[in-house]
Amino acid sequence: MSRKLFHDSVLELPPQPGLTATGFNVHAAEAPHHDEVMQVHFSLSPDGQANEDLEARVEKGETVPLAELSARYGVSKQQVEPLLEWLKKQHFAVTSVSPDHTSVYASAKAGDVAKALQVELVRVTSDGITYTSARNAPSLPDSVAANVRAIGGLQPHRQARKHARRCPPLRRPADGSDTQAKTHAAQPPGYRPAQLLKAYGADGLHLSGKGQTIAIIIDAPPKASDMASFWQICGIAADAKRLTVVNVNEVELPPPSGEETLDAQWASGIATGAKVTIYATGSLAFTDIDKALDRVLLDAASDPGLRQVSMSLGLGEAYMAPGEVKTEHAKFLRLAAAGINVFVSSGDAGSNPDSTGHNAGGPLQAEYESSDPCVIGVGGTTLKLAANGSVAKEVGWRSGGGGKSRYFKRPAWQKVPGGGTTRQVPDVSLTADPNYGGLVVLDGSPAAYGGTSWSAPAWAGFCALINEARTSAGKKPLPFLNPLIYRLQGTDAFRDITAGSNGAYDATTGYDMVTGLGVPNVKALITHLNGA
């Protein structure tokens, strides 16, 4: 029986034990546990013409009703049934199928996975944890492979990385000459949401994000007590009902580590009247993130205010399997088509992130998911405020991610100096430097955090304010934001950041791969977008 081979669903591992080029250790002496259960994602695609049509509509900034999205751009039940029947015969348990039939999630023992997909399984260690992963590309019989785009979950050692950074102790000159550092330290342990609202022209607008929902995709939820403490310190009315947790995989969730707390506190602190829903995945495996994206699209059908998503995650494109990128791009495409704007942090290791995502020293690359053309990539700045709260200085943050995509061509809406043929990131930016970080209350203790993980949820909060303003003006919610904001280059909607570097790239006049279009003037941005 002939089979279809999915070359791009895995990254090649060496035939011998040792360290891979992507920083993972492959072991031969330790045999895989064949009774271990693996989670596998079969990504299905509608016909090519439907994909091209949807891409074109999103690139033009159109919004597609959810019912049409599923009926016209999904996969039919008849098309997916042969795969479901085959999986059951191969001892897979089908755990879920997305409503549009573009994703089938199934689990099976490692031995059954190896036999059914004809893969060799090896043990791979990453960050001190050893996983069972596929060394070679999987395959499926031609009879069930026709609509399958990629097979995910076979290399669980490759996972997304969080982009939060805790503020280190400020190093001030012995003579006390760094007045900016002293000003910041005088209001420990970090900036408050009200200060950012003022810095970015969002104060005094009488907007709170009322009627909006901000979705946050992360592995764990924050503590309710930490949320209450943060709101109290910041003078925000505490309302536990604002926060909802969705356990995407119905598993035991890990304890808070800081990222989820930063995301939830700052999204809710910028948009004080918006609801915040944590889509807790249990892990940062791409298959689990895929499920969360499916769930957001599903929930949007019953929650018309769910129009903004924050993701403070990513991995250098060099460490991504092309099939994984295709799979998630299809989901971001559907979210953008539905008018759900996804804000993704661009990374915290500059222009050359390594496989950990924490340090420079890797290849020159952008990080995915921020490089997807259907999301808003959010870069970072160093923001220094004067004693009266005005912006004293703002430059590109030296560790902010940015660059040119290896996977995506430049969208028609991304009209940038020098043009080029590839997608460039970030699109926009916001404060991110942990040395001038924002308040976070974790395990009852206040601290200052930064990273582009701070920038993304704050931008999602701004989006909630903009959507509330549109509703009040009798307008529909925002469509996909990027085609709109690139038309606003050079206007008062953005404050251009013209200094700073992230390694290979420099902030300069106009668009750049450190700070994108710049930082927002929210009041002016609302005026322009409401007039669009």
C-alpha cells in the first residue's frame, strides 16, 4: 500500500546520539517507553482554492462571519471520516475534532504511534526533561492522507518559550547621577497601568474595555489572590468575576510561574472593564496551543466581545518544523478572518535568539508565532518616565525580538522602507525593558517584570479599549488590524521610535525591525480607526 510522507512535520534528528544543531540531546542507550501515551495532531486543509480565497480576503482586511468561515472554508465531515476510522483501527483514541474538521486530536501508546505512522522513536532531552520523539518523518496510507496537511505532536521536546523577564536589581552609579533610575526606583516595584495609559495617550478617554473579552493563551492560570492584590495596589476595583479559566485539555495545571500572572494583570489593568479569559493549556507543546486557538474561535461564536487575544510565547523560526508553522498559520488565518486580533510578543533575545528563547547567540531569525502574517507582532522599548509621568525618553529595547521571516512572504499591507519580499516583524511595540518594568504580584509578593510578554497583553488591552469605542460609535468591531495600521505610518496614531538596537537591526525613522511602526497614541489611533 502506497503512503504519503510528511517530510515537514518534524525536524531531522541525527542518526547517532548527541547534541542536535537545534540544541537538543538525542539518546540511544535509553529506549523509548512504548507504553507511554503520545498526543498527536492531524491537521487537515480545505482545497487549495478555498485557502487562497481566504488568504486574499484577510489580506484585504475583510471580516468573514463565523458560520461562513466553517461552512465555506472548513473540511467536510465526509472528508475527515476515513481518517477517523483508520485511527481507531490503529488503536488511537480520538480525543477531539475541531468544529470545522480542520484538526483531529488523537492519543495512542508510543508503540502504536510508531507502527501506524512508521516513525522511529528516540529519547530526546530538552531543559532537563526527556521526551519520546520521532527521529524521521511520519507517513499515512494514501487512502486517508488526501486532506491531511501535517502531523503534529511527534517531537514534544520542541515547545514554545515564554517571554517574561523579572527585573534585576537596578545598578545605579555610585554618585547617584542616574536620575531616571532613581525616579523609577522611587515608585517600587514598577510602573502601574495608569502610567502606561498616560504615556501612550489612553488616559482621560472614559474607556475601560467594557463589553470586551481578552483571551490569554498560556499553560497555567494566575492565583486569584494575586489578581486581587494587583488590582488593589493599582486602585482598580477588584472583581473576581472578571477572570475566567478554561482548562483546555482538562488536565492538572502547573502552578503560576510569573508569565500568566503578568499577562492577566496587565491586560486587566489596561482594560479595567474587560473580562479576561485564561485558556490554560497545561504545557507549551504546540499541539496544546493549537487546541487553545481552536477553543478561542469556538467561544467567539457565543461571546461577541471576544475580539482580542494575547500570546506571550514563541520559538525561533529555525527551530520550528514547517508543518507546525502551516498548521498554526491556518488557525491564525481563521481568527484574523473572524475579526479576532492576536497580539504576540516578538521575543526577548534580540535579533539572534537561541533555542531557549532566553539568550542571543542563535541564528539571525524572527520568532514564530509573532512572524505569522495573521497576527500583530509586538516588539519592545525601554520607556523612561519623568517625575510628572510624561515620557522622558523611549528607545528600542536591546533584547526585543525582530527580523525577517523565513516562512512568509511580505503581505501587501506591509509597505515598509526597502520593501523586500519577506514578512518583517514586529508590527508595533510597547515598553518591555525589565529594568523599567511593570508591577506584578506573584505569590503575594510585588516585583517588577518586563519582556515583550509585558508589551503583548498591554496591546490586547488597548485593542479592547478601541473596540469599546467603536461599539459606542455604532461601528462594528475591528477587522484584522494590520491592514489598517500600516496605512497610518507617519500620522499621529504612532510615535516613531528612532533610537536603539536589538543586535542586527537599528531603530530608525519610519518602520524598523526593532519597534515596527512605533508605539501607539491610543486617542489618535481611535480617531483614525473610527474614521476608517
